[in-house]
Amino acid sequence: MDKFTNSAWFMRIVAFALAALLFISINFEMESDKKSLGLSTAPEISTETIENVPVEVYYDRENLVISGVPETVDVTLKGAKSLLINAKNQRGFKVYVDLSDPEISMGNRTVTFKISDLNEKLVATIDPEYAEVNVQERVTKDFKVEAEYNTSLLEDGYTAGQPTVSPQTVKITGAKDAIEQISYVKANLEISKGLNETVNGKATVKALDRDLNKLDVTIEPASVAVSLKVSIPSKTVSIAPKQTGKAKDGIRIKSISVDPAEVTLFGSESNLEKISQLKLPVNISKIDGDTELELDLTKPESVQKMSLGKAKVKIRTEKVDVDQETEDPVDDEEVVQEPAEDDEPEEKPVEEDEPAAIESKTFNNVEIEPVGIQEGQDAKLESDATSITLQGEADELKNITKDDINLTVDLSNLDEGTHDVDVAVNAPAGLDWELGSKTISVSITPKDEET
């Protein structure tokens, strides 16, 4: 062993190993020194654009209003790729405009976007670089709200009142010049269908200038409650039974009453004015005694709706001798005042100061129908018919028959006893008329008494 360690080869091997270790050690230290001195290999440089970066504005929010600052900008970053990736993912930086100077003056100005909290090894470019902003005094003012709606949606016959708003006033805050431009403060009630009933809803408030452009202001509250009352004119008229057909032999119709005696019609005022009562045809041809019926009411075409669709009809009868019935001296058909020599309806000569086209036509024995008799009562009319003379133009009178005329007496709310009751007339419009008897005597008795 000693011989080997003392040999020249051993010494050579040891020397080579030591030299190799020394070389490795020196190179390692040099690399460390280069890194510490920034002499390492240059990293890869990249560029990255980050879009829609929010912009913060620093200013006195209690007293100022700033306009013209965009909500977002685009930021292009340049630097080491690893730093770019981190900046893009973390979004730790901020873009802002600084208008916090307490001595700032009102009006327009150009401001530069700034960036903070960005790694110092990254270079940032902001697009746009500048912004044209307007600095205004912050003003708050009370305004009255006016509600509106689409009036074309109001259905035929219906009317709408003035919409009411709650609260009636709102506070509007904004730049002084914007507040001064406010001409209207509107709350539009959104309606998607035809209006035929009262509407209650919420409406968003908008501030508009004189050209109806929406202004950029803050409104408190942003919405209000709106109530729009929608109604339809109504009129209550009596239901007038109208006999149709001919009574059976030996049967005389004593009275016809309707329950309820009135119906409410709904429609435009102009159409309702033309209606004084609602006729209810009652066919008496099959009646052979006291009868109760339920009949449909026919809605006039000129009205929108009725409060009732049906009504109960009570028919009171009495038996009479057939011979007595045929001896009735008054013809039940239409008659007119006649000249002595022919059967044509009398046409009365007009006075010299009246228009020549005005004529008259008389119908005798027009039946008077009692309506509205109360439950438990019976009624006896002193006379159940009278004459009526119509006056009008010849063309209007020519086609009018007795069936076009309806005479009634309203017995509702009458106590037992004898009463003089006015005769109501329902005749074609546009004609003047005169009754032979304007009132008739009616005797109201308990139902179980002989009448």
C-alpha cells in the first residue's frame, strides 16, 4: 500500500482530482457573482394589452359632479412574460384620475390617466391617455312628478281620470347645468293591454330637457307609485216589458211586472243619452194563467255592457168572457184620426208659419203597461190604454206603427191606495208627441184582495 501511495501515478491522480474540484468551485462562484450583479441571461420581454380596466375618479363627491371620464380604458403592459401573466391575472393595479384638489375650479379641463400598484419592472401605456372632463357644482332640487300613460289603449266607452302619483315630488341631484335644463319629470305607467279597469303600478321617474332628452342625474326615489282610475259612464233605466203575440181567447193580461225593475247600462255618455228605457219583449201567446218567467235582456248595440243579463217577469191574468172580449169598442190595432170619406191616416194641415213637411199621426188604444209592481201587491189601472199623436216629417211618420211605441207607468215604491201616475213614453227619436191622457189612476191593493 505504501509503495502505491508513494508512486508517481498516485500523485498524478490526486493532483488531477484536486484541479477538477478547484475548477468546478471557481465556476460556481462566478455564476453566483454574475447573478448577484445582474449579469444573468436576459429574460424574455413581451407585451400584453388588458382591455376594459375600470377607471377610478378621486374628487369631492359631496360638493362636485364630474362628467366626461370614461368608465374603462385599455392598458398595454411591457415586461418580463412572467410578470405580465401575473399582472393580467391578478389585476392588482389601478387606473385613476385625480381631481381631489380642494382648490379645483369649475368648468372643462384635460386630465391624464394615472396608474398605481403596478410592478416597477413593467411599463404601462394607457389608451386613451387623456380625458376631457367637466367639473360642476353638485346641486339637489325638489321636482314635482307628472304621471303619463298611453291614452290610445283606453277602450271604447271608458274614461280615465287624472293619474295620481305617490310621492308627488322627488329629489334630483346632478351638475348645476343639468339641473337647470330639467323641463319635465315624468313617470310613465307601462300598460301592455287595453284599459278597461283601474290600474295601480310602479313607474320609473325620468328627468327630461325641453326636447325630451333624458338627463344624466340621480333621482330619489327612482320610482313612484301611480294610480290611474278607469271608469265607464253608466245610466240606470227602467226595464219596460213589451207584449208580443196575442193572448189566448178568454185570457186577459192584467199586469206584467219585472224584477228587478231597473238595469244599469254602461257606455259612452252620448249613447246613453239616447236610451230612456230597456224594452223586454214578452210573448203572451202561450200564457193561460198567472206565470213567472226568466227572460234574457238584450243589450243595445250602442252600450258596452249591462249590470244584468236576465230578469224575472211576473204575468198576472184574469179570465174574461169571449163575447165580452170581442165587444170591446176600441180596436187593438193601429188606428189614426180619419177623415169622413176614407181610411187613410189623418194628416193635419200645418199652420202657415210651420214648415210644410211637418205632419201628425195618431194611434188610438195604445196599451199602457204597468212596471215595477212590488211583491205582495196587485194593481188595477183605471184605464189600460190611451191615444198618442206623433208629429214629425212625413217620411219619418210613414213607416211608424203602434209596435214602435211603448207606454208604461212605474209602480215601484208606491204604497197601497190610489195614485195618479205619469205615463212614460218611449217613441222613435226626433218626433214630438202628445198623449190623450198624461196620467192615469192606479189602485194598489194587497195581492190577496179582489181588484
